Amino acid sequence: MRYAIVYSSKTGNTRRLAEALREALPREDCVYFGEPDPRALEAELIYLGFWTDKGSCDEAAGAFLRSLTAQRLFLFGTAGFGGAPEYFEKILAAARAQAVPGVTLAGSYMCQGQMPPAVRQRYEAMEDGPRRQAMLENFDRALGHPDQADLVGLLAAVAAGKTQ
């Protein structure tokens, strides 16, 4: 089956997942690899990666999602906040809602992604308290993500064709 790997990546986290997919899937079936582009629409299966913005996929990924017609779709993404599968599912549901009728979901995967240092500086400037502490702890947990376990999780979800 001809496929395309399309990704939008602000900090490089989602690109890292896309590159892991590229390495694992048969190259001869890949018709496109890169940022959202109409050339990817020639594929029967689209792997679409995004970074989380305001609880859903970023605008570039959302616009591409809305341009799909009848392809199969595997969604994958990264979020600076992580740890709760319910939170990841909420993001994936918001992204899926942007797909047009006729697109078939082939699976999905979300993991935590590290955030830029400027985000930690913003948290450090917050008023001291439990919320500030929780934000700083989450920032520190996110360092190094996506890690090898995240990449393995993505490839397992793709192989299983399941939503995760």
C-alpha cells in the first residue's frame, strides 16, 4: 500500500517520531515524506504527525487533515504535558474531529515531547505555589522525550493498527 508520512513539528519532537516511522516502513511504498503538502494526497495511507496546540493538532496539521478525501489515516503526535492517557485521547479526539467523512482511522499514538527552555523560564516566573511546582515537574519529566520507549510505542501502535 502506498503511504505518505506527513508531519508538522515546531520543536523537532514530532519530526523524530516521523523519522522513526520512515526507518521502519518499506521505503519503496513511500510516496511522500515531509511537512504538509498536497503531493502526499496521492497515498492510500497517511501517517499524520502533529504537535499539540490548544488541546488539538496544530493548525498546519489541521488544515492538511481537512484536505484528506478517502485515505486511511494514522494520527500521531506529541504534547508537552504527558502521563495521562485520558489527556492524550482528548487531544487525538479533537484532531480526529477535523477529518472529513470518508477518512478511515487506521490507528493513533501520542507521547510526551520536551519543551523549549523558554517554557521553563516562564514557569519559573510564575507565583510560587502548587501549580507552579507541578508545571516545573512536568517540564523536567518531559526532557528527553520522545525517547526510545516512545519510538517503540509508536511502532507497536502502527504494527497493531490500534488507537493508543
